[in-house]
Amino acid sequence: QVQLVESGGGLVQPGGSLRLSCAASGMIFGINVMGWYRQAPGKERELVASITSGGSTNYLHSVKDRFTISKDSAKNTVYLQMNSLKPEDTAVYYCKADVVRPLASILSPYWGQGTRVTVSS
């Protein structure tokens, strides 16, 4: 099956930076979209940024000028560069990929286990 493994989370001071990585592996024919979601305590999970196979990107308004999503298609890996971090960015960040499996003609969503980001002094 498909597995997504995230890394790069941790504790950072306000104004600092982190770079998250997510690598997809397994029986993958293609990936249409990869994205980053986050969920803060007591809040719903929200889309932070996404990138299509063609390179089109979308961002949550509150992170648009601070975060950058990118990918390495050859490695089925997506990155999230987070700059000027704020306490309100504190959350567990989850990687998601919409995957086409061999012999299939539909997209199936897969989620990583999440990596925790804490922005605090």
C-alpha cells in the first residue's frame, strides 16, 4: 500500500523557520495532488497548501506570504517551507496525497501520521 512519511516538525521561536518534508512510497502509478493540512487543538483540520502534478499551488490566506510548497516529482516528495512562524501556526501538520494506483482509474487519498509544529518562546 501507499505510505506517507512526514518529517521536519519541532519547536521553534516566533519568527523562526521550519521545513517539512513528506515522502510517498509504495505502489503508485501517479500522484495528482499533494498537500499539507494542519489541525490545532480544539479546531478542525484545515488545508494549508497544495500542489498539483503540474505545479499549480494554493495556500491558506493566512500563510500565503510566509509558506512555500514545493515538490520533487521524481521522489514523490513534497515540502513546506515555513518562514516567519507565529504562535497561531502551532498544530500537527499532515501530509495528504491523492494517488492513482496501478490498474486503477480513480484517485485514492492517503494521509501521513502528522508532524508536530510548536511555535513558542
